[in-house]
Amino acid sequence: MKKNASKLLSLLLSLAMICALFVPAMAADEEAVKPYEIPDVKGKIVILHTNDTHGADKSVEGSSIGMAGVAQLKKDFEAAGAKVLLLSAGDSIMGKPLVSADQGKSAIEFMNAAGYDAMTVGNHELDFGIENLKELAKLAKFPILCADMTTESDNKTVFDANKIFNLDGVKIGVFGLATPETRTKADASKMPGIVFPEKEELYAVAQAQVDELKAAGADVIVCLGHLGIADESVGNQSIDVAKNVNGIDLFIDGHSHSTTAEVTAAISKAGLGDTNVVNGTKIVSTGTALANVGLVIYDKADKSLNDSLITAASYTKTDSAVAKLVNGRDDAVVAAYGEKIAETEVDLNGSRSGGTSTATNTKTEVVFPDGKGNRTAETNLGDFAADAILWQAAKTLGEGNVDAAITNGGGIRETLAKGNISKLDLLAVFPFGNTVATIDVTGAQLLEALEAATCSTPDAIGAFPQVSGIEFTINTAVPYVNGEQYPGSTYYAPKNPGSRVTIATVGGEAWDAEKVYTIATNDFTAKGGDTFGVFKAVGGWKDVGVALENALINYTTEVLDGKISAEKYGETAGRITINNLPLDIKNNIWYFDAVSYVLDQGMMSGTGHGYFTPTGDVTRATVYQILYNLEDKPEIASNSVTDVDGKWYADAINWAASEKLFDGTTFGSDAVITRAELAQIIADYAAFKGIEDPDAAGMAMKEASDYEAIPAQYLEGMSFCYYAGIMTGDQAGRLNPTNSLVRAELAQVLLNFGKLLPAEKAA
């Protein structure tokens, strides 16, 4: 075996990959972003588009292009000789207090000043109700287009379905689509009698729009949609519409806050190609908060559509008149709400699913662990918010009259960084104007609610329950099985409540399926918003009469004395446990730690239907594939093994052969592997990684009762694994070299190998 002075090299290549990621990031920081230059667009059609602006209308260099920047972009392209169409894919009137404080009136005024030509309806356009949106439509100097938002009584669209814009002889036909999720992602009581079709019915609406616009002579068909690409929206995604509707040239999307690059990745994941084009439809989206403005250039000569994003880092010009309008409104909002009322000693996580988040109080960027945001896991801001809701409900209704609290993670919209906090900041955390509410449910109904609200976990979902007074566990290894669809919802009840979620305690006592609990929440979820269809079915919710943001203010000032301390909210309280342990892995079994390790590290996965099958056989190909995966699947120099072409493990075997971890030019059958065979493969891999032979210690391997049964060709490998503590004997001291290996044993071997490495490298 090879020897190397560097004994403790990493089994995993995570450090190398992380370091590789750091290099371009640092290079990008060192290289100044080049100012955006308007391309040659003379005689061409330019479509500028935005989506999910959420009140980021003030221009902030490097962060938000702002409405003044959008206005100037339109002017710049027009000055360059282009005919420009400016479109919004929705979610413009709700978000930061700049636009939500006056229920979206300011947002429409800003869009008027910027020169928008049309917008569609985002779900948050309905947060203040249908009548408010109708009033805003009267204020708008552009049409609101939506083909799939109709009144139940007469099946007529609330707003115009489409419009044709004639730009220099080119007819651009634009129609709007709102997400069917609007009926659960906005307050249904504020839009009575409004209907949104879904899936096949949605596709039929879109196809009818395409046909109508083509018949009217449209040269280019644009769908201005607010559908998104989130997993929870499957069936109603922009990708689904593009796949099932013929004739859409361009789909401008919103809702999931995705960039065009993320749309492309989703299309690839769905097996529909490696571009942002599906069934001839180009799908584009800008992300959120005006970090980008979308650009699509239509060339009349070759009828091509070319898309790109203009970033806030590259474009900093603004229209002075629009800037004055926006900044004046911002100054007024700050004057009304901006006085300091508290401070926080810790960063409070307001991110969607971890990563970088800009704090509303300090305007600085804060980084949270990936996968740890309000839509994916318990957060300290989620704890803080739920505690405030529980306290406010108990204060109003009386101590002992409320058991616990739930608030949907999607309703938490902003991060708070260490420092001072104003009413403005807390209003930004809860911007939707919801109030604290209570609802009485049985323990069984509470379990259904929690399981439905985590149906896609660990993938993000707006319904994810941040809680106070509840301790529960989600097992993501168990698939969520749809039961009955909730009436008037795009979501489904769990078919088997309790299969994925278990509740330990409610109100400090053991959960009881039959006991009736009073749960504090917000009026949106109490009415059945998001996935909380069971709450709607139960009914009888009560409005506490205190706005959510006021509950935060009251709790912070009256209970916390104006200080959110590190002691109380520096870490999450451990109310929600998320694991991916299969149903057949119990915490008192000898291989529990090993299986947890390989699942967490992604070395092994379950065998389906929520099981790991610890006693299942392991084949030779499986072992080589795991090692190949650990090396991040490097490119294969040559296919030297002749009998694996077309096999799922072909690359792994050819890689192993190229690195001398496998000898021969034929692999043979993928037979069950023995313990001795595995020991030799692991020993060879250790040598490949530069790990030296261990010193013999303790009982000599030759003293094992079945030492003589070790095949000669595997003696070296068995010795390495034995003395390294990777693979030792059973309780009776037997080595069992010719026994077949099972999955639990392989997990233990991988865990033991990892223990040879420094802690920071083995994780």
C-alpha cells in the first residue's frame, strides 16, 4: 500500500469544493463591476420586466435599482432607438412599509411615474382585498391584465384578460395569469366570489388567450404570469403552463422570487432541457426586490428573443423626478414609524431558507446557514414572533386561556440585524396587516395542520409553522402522501396524519389527540390560508383585535423591556426537530449513529417508502459508486472496463480502475460483497487518500477464531481495517471475512473511516 506523510487527509472533498467556491467569489469582489452599457437596440423592440418588487422601490446602489432606476432604464433604451414595453409580473403593492403603509397606493403612483405599460395580479395584490385592488386599478395609468381571475357568479374576468401593444408595426400580445395559490396565499375572505382555475383548467385558459391573440394578429405572444417554479406549485408552475400550452413566445414569471438562471436549473431538473425554453416558450424572471431588471430584446429581422438581467450593481442611474417622488414618500414613512423603540443583541433570521439576507434595520447583509430559514426550519425570529403572538393572545384573553401559538413562516418577511429597532422595522417583519387570532382545535386536528404545513419540508414552503408552546418532530425520510384536497385550495390534507410529524408537547404537557387546544395564530392561517385547510374546516376562529406588528412591538417593549437578548433569542429554542431517519432506524439500535451519519453526509440514502433496510445486501458496485460520489464524480480519462457500458455504475468502475482501486478490464456480475472484499477496497481507498497503515495495538488480529478463513488476497486489507478500527470483530471476536456485508455494517464502516480524520474535515 502507498504511504504518505500526510496521514489525516479528508475523506470528503467538501473543504476543497468550498475553497474552490471562495476563489471566484473573492475575485469578483476585487474586480469592480462594470457599469451597464445600453446595447445597440436601434430599430428593435425592448421588453423591460420586473416582478416581486415588494416595496423595494427606493434606489439603493448595489441592492435595488429602484423605480427611479427602472424609469431611467426605459428612457435610456428609448434614447438608443428602441421601442420599449415595461411590464410587471406582480407582487408590487405589498412588502416594505414604503408601499404597504398606504395599502399599495404609493406603489401604483411609483409605477405610473416610471412608465409601466401593464402588470398582472400577484397573490399579494389581494392582501388588502379585491375592492382595494379595484381602486388601485382606477389609479393606475396602465392596465392590470389577468385572464384566470374571474367572478364565480358570471365567470367574467375581474380585469382585462389581455392587450395588444403595437410597437413600430410589431403587435405584442400580452395576457396575464395569477397563481391559483392566491386563494390560499391571500385572505380568501377579502376576495369573496373570486375564482382561480388550476392545472388543466389553467392551461385551457392560457391556450384560449394565445388563440385569441393570434387571431387578432399578434406577432409575439407574451404571458405575464405570477406562477413561479417552487416545488409546492407543481402543476401550476410557469414551466407547467409552457409545457402544456402551444404558442407562447415569452413567459415573464414571478411568485417564487427566482432568477432566470434558477428557472433554467428547474427546467433541467425536470428533464425538459438545459435552457430556459420549454415547448418554444422562453421563461424569464428577475428574482425579487429590484435586485435585477429583466431585459428581452426582440429583433424584427430574425424574430429572435434574447434575454438577460440588468443588475443593481451594474446600473445606478436614476430618473430625478421619480427619485424625488419615491424618496419623499420614504421620508414620510420613516418620520412616522422610524423612531427607535428597542434593540437586539443578535441577528434575527428573517430569510426564506437561509443564506444571505439584508437586514431591514441596518441595511447590512447577514448570512444564515443554508436550509435554515423561516420556510424550512425553526429560526430565532420565528421563535420571537410566535412568542409575541402567544403572549398577546394570552394578555387579551387571560392567562391560561391559550395553549400555544403558530405563525406561518412565509408571513415573516425581513431580517433584523444586531442594533436598534424601530416600529418601521417590526412593521416590515409583518407587513400584511394581519391580526392575532385564536382557534380551538383537537390534538388530532393540530397534528394534521402541522403535517400539512410541512408537506414539502426540507424544501421551502410558506406555510412552515414557527411555533411557541409546541414541540414537534418532522421526519423527512417519510414521503408526504396526499389525502383529500382541501376545498378551495391547491393543497392536500395528509393521507396519514402522524406518519411524518409527531407532537411531543403542547403547552408544556404531553400531546393528546382528543384534547381541545386553543391555538393563537394570525387571521390568515386561522381562516385556512396556505395549507391550513383543517382550520378552515373547523371554523369558529376569533379575532384578538391586535395587529401582528403591534404584538411584536408590545411584547418587545412590555415583556423584553426593549432588549431582544442573546440569552433568550441567540439560538433557536429547539421546538422543532427535523430529521431524515427512516422508519426502520430506532435510536437505541447499535447502528443508529452510523446510519444518521451516512444519511446526513449524503453517502447513502434510503431504499424507498421511508425505509433504510439495514439488513439489506451491499453489492460491489454500490461501494465503488459511494467512493466515486465522495470524489465528486470526477471526469473519466478512459473507459478501460469493457463490460460495464450502459450500467448505472459504469463511471464509478472506470474511475476506480483509472485510480488503481480496481484491477482488471472486466467487472463481472454485480455480486453481493463480502466483509473481506470491502476491507480491501477501503484499505486501497485509504492509500489513495494518503492515509498510512495504522500501528497494531490491542489484541492481534491473528488471535481471532476465524483468522485462517481470511482469503489471502484480502489479508492486507483486513489488517488495515482491523487495526485502524474501521472493521473489527463481532462480540464473539469473530472477523466473519466471508460473510456478506449488509447496509448497516457499511454505514458503520464509513463512520469509522471518518473518525480517522480531523473533526472539521470528517463532517
